[in-house]
Amino acid sequence: MQETETTAYLLLGTNQGDREHHLESARHAIMRLPGVITGVSGIYETEAWGTVGQSPFLNQAIAFRTSQDPEALLGRLLQIERELGRVRRERWGDRTLDIDIIYYGSRVWHSPTLEIPHPRLHLRNFALYPLAELAPDFLHPVFNKSNAELLRESVDTLRCCLCSAG
């Protein structure tokens, strides 16, 4: 565990079952981790990315201030996914819950299990919309562009619509 606190930006996603309930359950589970939620975006609905024929996804971004290091945080988030019914069958497949670490402060992190910032963030409106709402001026540590700029420059054609305010 590291000594200083950092704000990690997380993205929640779900397209199975009671999607709003899955997001709410994930937020409550994250609240029990070492740290504090300092911001929550609205909930956005988007067509499935990467696979045709799936149900639409609900996505939400969370700012989470924590002293856990990125790998420890990832381990706890994967545990929350499993506890809330996530079964990994196929890449980009249907899921009850997905929790990704998009940013960990301004840190760049590469390990066999985790890449921060998320390597395909700039290509995915379903992540950019909630992040641009929650932290529009936060700078991507590799591209040196804000979330708002990344969204404006996005070439992703999938539209997102705000379902409910955060």
C-alpha cells in the first residue's frame, strides 16, 4: 500500500439483468473499500462496443480517493465484480458488472494485469462521456489532453445518452 492518497477514476458498466441495481450495488461495495468516493457521474446508456447484438450498456464514472496501490485496488474491484455475479466468458461479452481503473491520478502503469491510463479510453465514448462530465479538465497523462478534449476529438460513432444525473 502506498502512503499518499490518489484519486482513481473508475468506470462501471453493465448490460445484463437489473442494470441500475448492479451499478448501485457496485457503488455501495466500493464505498466499503479503503478510501472515499469523491464524485459520481450520471448514468449513460450506450450500444455495446466491440460486439454486435448485445443489449445496451449502462456506464458510470466514479472518482475514488484511496491510498491503495493500483494492483491492490484492481484485486478488490475484481472481487466486487465476482461477488456481484460477474462471470468472464468472452472478451467484450455481456456482463452483469465491469469495473475498470481508467486513471490512477496522473500515474502511468504497465503490468501484466493492468494498464493505466486505460489504453483504449480515447476510442470509447461510453467511457469518455461520463469522465468528461465528472472530470472535464483532468489531463490524460500520456496524451496531455483533458477528458473534454478527448471526447470532442473522439472518432467513436456510438452515441451515449444520459439516463439519470449522478
